[in-house]
Amino acid sequence: MDLEVFGWLRSPSGQAALIEASRLHADRVAPMRAGELLRRALSPEQAAAAMSQVTLREAAQVKFGADAARMYFTKDGLEQSTRAEVATHRARRISFAAPSSVVDLGCGIGGDLVALARAGLTAAGVDLDPVRVAMAEANLAALELPGAVMVADATALDLSPFGIAFADPARRTSRGRVFDVDAYSPPWTFVEQLLLRPATVKVAPGIPHERVPAGAEAEWVSFEGDVKEAVLWSSHLATTERRATLVAKEGLATLTDEDDPGRAEVKPAGRYLYEPDGAVIRAGLVTAVSAKVDGWLLDEHIAYVSADAPTRTPYARGFEVLEELPYQEKQLKAALRERRIGRLTIKKRGVDVVPEQLRKRLALRGDGEATVVLTRSAGRGTALLVRPLG
């Protein structure tokens, strides 16, 4: 979509076309047929723009909820946007610093700007893409939120007027997602310089701990158990070195290196097994979970915790260990068949197993259902038959 077509989309005739495209979509009219009907009154570009916004708005409900119905998106812009609950957490944390203003360097379609504005912050955004800038401006207006947006190069911007800078470097190329921090755009050198002032930077969850700049806090954030991002907070905003934040519909929980004893006992599984949240694992705080549940590790290199008593914790999913089964595949198959297990959930960590392939080879039969954990205990392979708690 170009600027001219997007400008038309925001006009009265464009809004009418969006309403008609939404009606056709709701009536389950095939996309090709819907396009034909729209093109009776619109240009091909206008019809395509209206239809694409309808489908993108539907897809965006996962990230933006009810707001999606009033917002504008590009396919790439939606893919790169932060989930609203995660962006809200970050914006609230920024607001605790009470900055005079915040600038979003590379604001895209404005998802983070929306969260910053809703947190009561004076927010501005810049981006090199004129269409995304226009969409960010339109999204703020559609949600009746304040904020300024302009086309600009983030790396050449004078940041001195802003209290805090936020950046979300691009981690995708034409070949797909980028995992190497040195391949970010703007480059990693820009990120390092940015973190010398009050700033926060969203990075990939897989960032190596050794690449976190000295003095910065690294926060790994998950939503409903799925790791969404890592965020680097400059020394001006940092309150610890490593943090795992778990965002869920019912609330938020956070764990830091101050909760971490550093070491934990290693021994075979007890009566209960705990699988730490992905953000906890990324933050290197598994031993903090073991302390929370008064437990130990099965293996010093494996992110499973065990204990003799059940403990409710937001930082890990708990299982009751029913029994230890043979680890060797042939004997495991016989043990599962003996128990008439026909439906099997396979969880694995630290072992060379592909659950889907193993499940086929086991060729299970029976009306029972079970969960098996395949992992290592003190360096030895082990298979645990478990039952989820609560």
C-alpha cells in the first residue's frame, strides 16, 4: 500500500469501502468474489487495500484485542508489533521513571506508541517508512490518544529533548528472522550508544547474556507462558541485572537475580517436578525457582526442578511424579502398552529426542492418556510418568 491509497482509505469513501469489505468478510464471501464486487466501484488498488485491512484487523485481534477493529496495519507491521499486554507492562515500567517525554525510535505502525500514550506519557515516534508513520499517526487518532509521529532516521536524531528513548531494532531481513545481534538494524553499535543514556531497547529473547552491556538490566518477558521479548534497560532505569517477568491475563509476576541463591543441590526426582517458565530459563533463574519451591535440580545443566512437597508458583508448571519408567525405547514402549496408554504427551529437555517421531515409533494402543518427561538426571537419561498439578 502506498501513501496515496492509504490516504484514500482514511477518507469517507475509503471508510465506506472498509465497511462493505467487512460485511463481505463477515458473510464469508470468498476473497476473490469479494474483490470482484468491490472493484465494481473501486480501483484494484483500493479494493485490495480495503480487503487486506479487514483480514489484517481480524488477525490483529490476538495482539490488540478490541482496538484492532479501529486500527490500520501492514502485514510486516503487524508481525513486528508487540502484544498489547506486553507493551503495556513495558510502558508502565517506563512511566515509573516519570520521564518528561519518550521517543519511539522505529515506531512502525504505532503499537508501542499506543501503550506509551495510554500510560500517560508524552510520546513521539519516528520511522523511515512514510506509510508506517501515516499508520501510526492514524492509529493514535483512531484510539483518541495523543502523540506525534514523523519520518526520520533514528540514528541521526537529536535525542537530547527526550527524557527516555525506546528502540526496537529490526530483526528481520528478506531471508527471514535475524538472531545475531550484530545483524540488527540499526546496528548493535547504535544500541550500545543508546544505552549510555536513559533508554530501553527491545531485543530478541535469545540474546546471549555476555552481549548485555555493562550496567544494563536484561528483562525477559513471557505472556501466558510464551516468551515474547527481552528488554535492555540502561543503568539509569535498571533495578537489577537479570529479571524474568511473567505477564498473564490475571496479573504479573517477576523474579530477579536477587531471588537467586546461585546454586542448588542436584539429585534424582522426588515426588514433584517443576518446569520453569521460558522467561525464567532465558534469564538464568532456574535455581531461583528451586529455592522458591524448596527443591533441587535433576541436572545442573537442565531446566527441571524437583521437590518433595507441592508448591503453587507462577514461575513454573508443576507435575506430580507417578513413577519412573524405563528410558530405553523398547522397554518404554512395553511399559506404556502395559498401562494401556494410547494418548501420550511427550515433554523433553536435554535429550536428543523428537517427540513426534518417538510417538509414531511407540505405536501406542489403549484408552489411557498420560504425560512422559524425558530428560537427564545427574547425567543419566530418565523417563518420568507425570500428572499435571491443578
